[in-house]
Amino acid sequence: MVIVDAESCIGCGICTHFCPVDALGGWGIIEIDREACTDCRECVGTCPMDALEVKS
Amino acid sequence: MKQVKCDVAIIGSGVGGTTSAALLSKAGYKVIVVEKLPFLGGRMATLDHHGFKINTGAAMIGDEIHGKLCREVGASLELRSPESTFTFRFRGKDYPSPHKSFWKTILSYAARDDAEAERAYRAFKNGIMWQEPSYSMSLDQWGRHFTDNPSILGIFHFLVLGIGINSYEIPAGEFFRQITEGAVMTWASPPLGCGQFSEALVGAIERMGGEVWSRCQALQIKTKDGAATGIVVQKDGEALEITAQAVISNAPPRKTVELAGRPLFDPGYLKDAAAIQGTPMICFKMATDKQFKGLEGSSSLSLVEQNRRIFLILDYSSICPEMAPKGKRLLEAAAVPVSIRPPYDFKKEVALAMQDLRNTIPDFERDVKILRINIAQGDWGVMGTLPGQTLPIKTPVYGLYTAGDRSAPKGWWCSLAAIKSGRLVAEDIQKRFKPA
């Protein structure tokens, strides 16, 4: 499961462009729509601040 | 570990990295640029959002500096200047941005009478032509010394909000040096957003034999006897050593220190590097079907004093209709927090900015769809550092340079600073290292 490290996320929105199912959103700090997220992990590695992490 | 060789290894594909890479490639150096993210350009990139072209940072660039660099390195770049004017709103009344005598005219819009306009213009001209005001006072303090007119003070405030800073937080001297050193007279955008500038530079680097790798994270800056010898990166799941005569880091200084190892840096450098801090901005990326009342025939609305947070609404579609799907327009509104120093209360800042948008755009709720509210701050700031607080291009490690807006001379700002810095690094490398 991908999680957002709220301490590191600055809300730049870069990751939202890489999610194929638009599961990343929120105004400012990123929130993950768990219903929509397919855990494809496309977003991991797109964050300039390394705030997206995979947690099992 | 696998090894490859080049003359100069560059960490980061932001403007500082691509500028130095393009200039060095032109001078015959073999460069390899590594970028950890899946796209190139850093805060000078454009990403797609359902057909809308969203800039990751820079919203406008200029022909005098960006265009000139592209011509110099053989990169082809189309730039479009707004044909229609920018509109300035003072006390609820709209004025077109002057084509000639910008300062004199804009100050006369704001002044209550001719004598006040003349006094303001003289003070401004003095700061440019005679004595640079001190770095020990803010721009706002400088302004209050000759006027109490909120519209005049508002002009200076507005002009620095664009770089993510309040007039009461920028040193007066820095503002004036920005005008005399790093000024750009004509603002423009490539048809598909500012990312096309980075794409043009990357294309030129590759044509000249350089390499630019995305999704390639730097793990270490290698040194021997206090001198940089290359970098280690993660490429396609494997560690790879890139040996080089010189290394340029376009990453934030704290990251550069971490990659090379703290013991190599003296306490003064570490202190200066730790003080580097980006400036914040909240950008509302918005879609609409039609241009709202107040922005017709214009490409942007500059809100000089009446709003609490939103100071600019830009209509990209009036310059580059390609940036939105057919029939739609792409707008961007920008706001700077009450203080550029953290901690920020973005929830409150967004709420105030939203109120401003409702007050400024008629039928906002009905006609405008917010695509994203993006926040720039910290290492992903509007500017990578506070004005006037920059590092030199050289680090204490021989052969290790930093390029980008955090290591430009005073008076240079945003992507102009990154280009200036990239140029200085490329020049210095050519003096010290010869291509193999």
C-alpha cells in the first residue's frame, strides 16, 4: 500500500499527474482515495520530496 | 560496480543543470545529466492533466535570457508574448499595463495627484540610477519613507509577490538589484507551457552528444583527496559509477552535502547551506469555458491592493490556447502566505485566497472549476532561496559545483538566476578542466 508521509509532503501536486486512476488529490497536502487506488505504485518515485512510500 | 566515463556529471535536470549541460556540450564536453524524477526540468516543466498543460513551477519566461540561451546552444524554442495587455486593478478600477514608460505610468495610476506621482518616480529612479537602497531595510520600509499611499506601496508589494515574497520581507537593496541585474522586459510562454524550454535544452544536449537520464537517482558524490571524481547513481535497478573531472549539483545544497559527506564541508559552508530556504506560493490551477468579466481582452489581472491573498490571475489561454482542451480555458491564480517563513497555515491561506477568488471572479462557483491547488515551498519553492541569500557556485570540494537559483549572484531570481548560475559554472569549468 502506498502512503503519504504528511511530514514530507508539501502539496506540490506533481504525483497527481502520474496516477492512472486519479486516486491522488486533495487541496494542498495529498490525500489518497483508497477506493480508487489500485496499488499500482506508479506514483512512487514521482515525488520531489520523496513523500510517497510503500508500506506493507 | 559498472562504470561509465564523462567529462562532467550533473545531478538534477532543473534549469541550472540543463543550462550548464547545454553550454558545456556546446564547448565540447561530454556531459551526463541524471534526474531522479520521471520528468525533466524540475520547476521548469509542464505536465498533463486531462488535456490541461500544468506548469510545475515557472509560468512565464523571457526572450532576453531564456530565448537567448536557446539560440546560443542551437535549441529551437517558440515563445509567445501576450498580444493583449496585462491589466492592473487599483481601488476597483482597471488600467492597462503600460507599453512604454512602465514605471512612470504605473506610479501615476496609483498616485492621488501629479506631485505624489513625481515624488514616487523620483525615489524609484534614484534607487536605480544613483544609490542602491540598503539591504538592511525591507522594500516596504523604503517605500514608507516617501509615501503613505497604499496603492503605491501596493505596486512594489505586487511586483515581489510574483517571486513568492512579501514587500515587508525582501531587502530593499535586493529589489533594486533585481531590476538593474536580472530584469526581463518581455514575458512570454512557449505554446505548450514552460516545460518546452527544458525540452529544448535537453534536445540540444542530446544532439551534441550529451546524455540526460530520468528516473535515475544520485546515491553518492565520489571524492578522492578532497576532490570530486564522479557520482554513483541508481539506474535500471543497479548502481552505476559515472566518473567525471567535475560534478555539478543542481540539487538543494543540503542534499549536495549529504551526497558528498558532511566532513568534506567547512562549518561556514554547512551553516550557509542550512540557511537556504525556498519561498512559498499557492497556485490555483483552474478551468473555465469563458473569460470572466474583468479579464476580457487581457491576459492577466494584477490585483494590486484590494485582495487579502490572490494577487494575480493569469489566463494562459489568451496566449496559448493549446494549453487547454478545445473549448476550455486554463487560468492560474496565485497567492503568497502572510509570511514567507514557516510554519505556514495553508488551510487558512487557502480559505482566504478562495474568498478573494469569489470576490474577484463573477459567478466563480458556477463558472470555474478548480483543477488543482498546488503549493510551492521549501526545496520545491517558487524561489529556491530567500532573496539575497545564496551560495557561491563552488563548494569546498574541489571540482564540485552547485548550479541553480540557490547559487546565483545577488539580484538574480527564479529561473533567470538558475540560468545565470549555470552560465557561471560552465565558464569556470572551461577555465579549469579540458574535455578528454
